[in-house]
Amino acid sequence: MTEIKNLTTTKVFEQIKTLLISARNRVVQTVNTTMVYTYFEIGKIIVEHEQAGKKKAKYGAKILKELSKKLTKEFGKGFTKRNLELMRQFYIVYKKTNTLFSQSPNLQLKPSTLSVISKKGQTLSDKSKKTNTLSSKSQKSETVSPKFTLSWSHYVFLMRLDEGERNFYERESTENNWSLRELRRQYDSALFERIALSKDKNGVLEKNLKKYHTPQKSADIIKDPYILEFLGLKEKIHYSESDLEQAIIDKLEHFLLELGKGFTFVSRQQRISFDEEHFFIDLVFYNRLLKCFVLIDLKIGKLKHQDLGQIQMYVHYYDRFVKTKDENPTIGIVLCKDKNDTLVKITLPKKNNQIFASKYKLYLPSKEELRKQLQEVTNLKLEKD
């Protein structure tokens, strides 16, 4: 009888504990959100005051210095001259856009930072000038209140990015509940540029990023390359495929974030058997957004055509014996150290939409190099048009 009471008490305790933790988290979130809105309003007051008075830099600096002293004396830490400058910048950056989410959840991103001048002297932004002008006029006729969804630390980081990148990372941080640390890691791994390059290389940046935000087909969730610097494996030190697999399992949470949206882990070394032969699939995931299984085969060397044949066999097996009628066709990814794109193209069917080969890197890429590649792709698109 005593054991039953203890079990009941434990159950009630866990329920109350969960409730209190949830309430505490909501309170913290509410406080953080309130502070972000407050800082936005403080920035607005500072800007409006400066515009009403002298516009010289010395004047503004003097005002902020005096404000800092008075606010610190009245309210304590947090109102240094630098922080007040950030609040002013916060208002200036967000007063026009009012953040991505306050306008439309389907808003297409504008690659302002990556607009490239073609031989004709025309940029991507120039081509859509008429559209932008019309949309800006319609926006002026409506007063939209800003909607901030992240912490102040997130916005301090985001403010230094150009509009296209800022909107992208703001949306991703909100939808995936990224901490500031994860946001910085994704930025350092050049996620923005990688997504743009991983999709239809003849397409437009906005369309590629939109595919990533709202994936409709298997190709929309694939990255190339995948950045696995968090595994801690050194590029020049020998490691086996089992070492790579174990490192991924040890850092599974990080790997799921790198995979992207909607992934859940199913199993490792999944055995499939037929005709008394046994085969082992390195990693099995399920994507909730596309409602399909995703099989990953790891290769530490250069991709061979046999590797593509092997993953095809795994995919066919899952489609015939594992997936249900209401689930979509299985996706197979060979994650390799190096690959020949021509070999992949010739080996796979023309209308292939299930088998993919992607490279992985054990170090953070150069953002400048990726941006250069993206600009080259953009140039080709402009020249074709």
C-alpha cells in the first residue's frame, strides 16, 4: 500500500514539476520579449530626438553619454553608451521591415547583399524595382506593428547582417528555437549560402531559400555540402566509416540540426535481409514534413558508382517492405568525402528524385568562397535572362 502511495505521489510531483518549469520558462520568455520591445521604443525615442535637433555626430554622442549616466544611476546596469547605440541601431534597422514575421509568413527573401551586376549593368534588385516600388507603396498605406520573437542577444547579432541573410536567420532561429550559440554556429557554417547553392543552381536565390523554408519535395531538404565540424574529427587524421558513424551518434542533436527541418532519428546499422544475405544501413531517419524515411550511407572516400547502386537497393527495399501506403517514397543520401558530379548524373536516372549524393566537410567553410560561387551562379542566371 505504501508503495502505491509513493508511486502516486511521484506521479503528482512530476506533473506539478513539469507545470512549474513550463510556467517559469514562459515568464522568462515574456520578460525577454518585453525587454526587446522596450529597447525598440528606446531606440525610437533617441532617433526622433536626434532628428529633431542637430544632426552632427558629436551632438548624438554627447546625448547618449548623458543619457547613459542618468539611466544607469536610476535603473542600474544595461544602459551603457554602447547599449544605447545598439538600441538606436535596432530601431533604425527594424522600423521599416518590422521583421519578417510581421509582414507575411510567405514573404520571399531579397538577396540585397548578393545582387551582382551583370554585363548589361543590371542587378537582380533592378529587375524587380517596379514590383518592389508597388509593394512598398502598399506597405506605406498600412501600419504594421513589429513582432519580435527572439531574445535581445539574437537581435544584436542579427543587426549586423544584410537584409536577406537577416530575414533568413531570424526565421530559422524562431522556427527551430535556436539558441544564440546555435545561431552563430549556423552563420559560421554559411547556412544561408549553402542552402542557396544546394538547390536548383539555375534558379533564383529567393526561390531556393523558399524551398528550404517550406519543402515540398525530396530535393528541397538536401544540402551539399553538409558541415560536420562539431564531430571533432580531424581532416588529416585517419578514421573509419564506423568512427564517423559513432561520432554522429555521439553528437546526434547537432547532426539533426545540420540535416535541417523535420528530421527524427530512427535507427543505426538497420539490418535488412533477403535470400539469406544481410545488409546494414548506416543511419535511418524520418522526415515529418515530407512524411518519408531518409536513409544515409556513409563513405569516407571518394564516391563510386557502386555506392549509388547500394543506396538505391536500400531505398527500393524500404519502399516495398517498410513504408506504408500513406507515406511518400523513401529518400537515400550517400554522404561522402568527395564525389564526381558527372558520375552521379550518369549513374542515376534522369528523373531521379529519391537518390542523392552530398559531400561532408569536417571544417567550417569560407563564407567568402561560397558567396563568390553564389555570385557566379547569379551572374549566369542574369546572362541567360
